[in-house]
Amino acid sequence: MVFARQSGRSVKLLAPLAVAAVVLAGGAGAWAGQLQGTLTDLAGKGLRARVLAFNPETRDSTVAYTDADGRFVCEVPDGQLTVRAIHGPEWTIAEVQARAGDALSLMLQRIVDMPARGYYGADLHMHSTYSDGQQSPAEVALMCQAEGLHVAALSDHETVAQHPEWLATQTPYFLPLRGQEVTTALGHFLSIGCAEAVSNDTSHGVADISRIFREIHAQGGLAIVAHPNVPGMGYRSPEIRDYDALEILNGSVPPYGGICDFVQGRKAWHSALSQGYRVPVVGNSDNHDGLARLARRLLREPDRVAEIDNDLAPLVKLVDIEAVLVPWGWKGLHHGTYRTYLKLGGGAPTADSVMAAVKAGRGFITNGPLLLATLDGADPGAEVTLGERQALVFRAELFANRPLERLDILVNGQVAQSIAGPGPQVTVNIPVKQGNWVVAEAYGPWPEFATTNAWYVR
């Protein structure tokens, strides 16, 4: 029941990702010709970004990535097209109407400079051609940079052979980290920062889960339980808590609502917090294909889902395709679909500072809204002393490239305060008691969503 598990034929990426595009079109004559353009910032500097061009009527579509100068050329479907250029949640989204043959000049404006505030966007779960991904490590790195990610781990299944090629993609603005997905019948585990491969042998049963965590920690690495609630790939021994973080939002599933609340790990995390466990959490894309071919084919042919991917057929029966999956699909299943903004403080990010922030729960998870929040002046993940007080001050700064609809502050999983149409700054008093946990969630137009890590009141 995984919506974004990528599959399909290989597609040639042209001129080292200067033009990376594939058209999913139905029927002869559906390809109309080329669309070209340039994407810049306000100063006229070219930006790496993702460009989506689609015909809303036929749902034929093209995905392209701009080069370092912001240029793109791609084959596009016939008809009137909606064209969107995206460079991550810190930037506006450019949207225009166009047709094949047009030459576009698009511009994006930065909404907020998160690194200047000490926050860096990290996606710690993605795949390349070294396992079941569709792009090479070098291509994945360029796609990550186009999505505005600052940190990423390439976590291919059962191998670390991708590390040399992956680590060579480092720039002053992009930090690639070592990764591996340890894939077992008892759960999938992300090994972050480890130079040596961790065995996925589970012949000794649940004892091997603890062994996997020990091996990761012995190498100085970070152990994350991936997609703990996804059927067929979920965590089978939740009583073993030797990991460093849970991946509660995974790019293969929409963020919340209905069946998604059970398939994602967010509600299960809330339950663990209410049982007294302090559990840091992350969100990752688990991306296998930066061109999102499977999702775009489903958008075009939703009635053929069982033929396209058997794993998706049950999910489609449980959700409203038009209301849930279509907006989710057009948002894009890409690197950084979910990312964790980690509070690292001053200086450029390092593997050690990233892992320390994950372990501390110092940050928030998002697929769009930016939620910089404190409780009693403390960052997420902190323990806050209540003393004789009956309430604590919650403050937040909110930024988004789509209008926010509400901000919820949860205490022990229940909404203590809901603010409709929150402004860029929010300050409220939240009644709490010793032993409570607090989380903030921001909602925009479906499927825009963000959640902080938890604060712990003592």
C-alpha cells in the first residue's frame, strides 16, 4: 500500500541533467513539441529547479530539471499547459500557462533563508541505480539541489558501494551523507553515517534487530526505523527501542487523514509519547525516481491502477482519487517530498551536527510549510520545566509558498489551541501539566503539512 514506490523503464537524462525530462502522454500525436525557458532569482541568477508541465484535461505531463544557469528544454504534451517551477519550500512557486513552442522567463523569490536562521533541510532516505532507484548518485544529487535540500543521505538497499560517487557531489551548499537501507522481514532500518555495510540477516529473529542497531552505533552512525507502519515493510518489534529516530512521514504516502493516519507513523508516534517514551522523529522522501513516472501515470490512468501497480490498488479503493490522490500527485513525489529541517546553529552542516540534531529531535518535518517554533523559548526536542506555572508561552514563525489554513498546538495528542489562517508570527499561552508533551502542526491546502518534534514538560 505504497503510493510512490517508483518503477518503470529507464529514461535517458541528457547533458548531465541540464535537461532531464520524460513525457507521459496518451495516444498518437500527444507530444506537441518543445518548451524551453529560463528560471532565475530576483537578481537574475539562474536556479536549479524542477519544472512540471501538464495538461489539466488529459493529465499528460512532463518533468524537467533546469541546469546550473536555470535553463531547460523539454518535450511537452499537446494543448494548454500549466507550468510550475519549484525550488523547495523556502522559495515562491512560479506558475504560468503555456503551449509547445513557447519560450518562458520565470522568476522565483526567496521567502526565507532557513540556513541564516540555523535550520537546514535534510532528506535522509532515497535511492539510486545502486539498488532500485532510477537515477545515478550524481543525478540524485543534482535533483536534491534543485529541490532546495541542504543535506541528503543516499540510502540504497544492502549496499554502500554508492558512497564514493555520492560523496563526490558535495558543494559548499549541499552535504551528501553516507546511508544504507537495511531491509529485513522485521522492518527496514536506515544506517546513516556508516562507512561499512550492515548485514540484514535476521536468522536469529528479533535479536538481530538489536544487533543491527548495535552495528550502526558501533560505527558512530545514526539508526532510524523507516516507514514503521507501512504494510509489508513495517516495524515488527516496536518494543525494541534502541534506535535513534522514527521516520513518521514517508514520501510514499500522503501525510494525514483516513487510512493515511494508519499507514504513516505520526499517530503511532503520538501514542508512544503518551506512554512516556521520548522519541525523536524525522520525515523523508524515500524517493526512487525524481521524474515521478509511476505517480504521473496513475494521474493519467487512475482506472488502471491494478495493472500499473498491484500494491496501489488497495489504497485507491480506500481514498477519494480526485480529492486526495490527484492533488497529492501534482504536488510531486520527489526528493524532499518530506524533509526534516534540523536546527544546527552556526556554521556549515556536518555529519556529526546533523546526527546530533536528529537524536535531539531538534527540528520539524514538512512537505511545504515552514514552522519555526519554540515553547518557553526552547526548540523542539527540549525538556521544559513548568515549575509553579500553569501555562507555557508558545511562539512560532510561519512561512509558506501556499496560504496556510491553520496551526494546531497539541497537548498529549489533543488540540489545545487551533488558529485559523495564522499570520507570520504567533504567540499564545498553552495550559500544560507536568508530564505533558506538546507538538505543533501546520496545515495548508491539501496536502500541505508540517509537524514539529515534541517538547516534554516536567
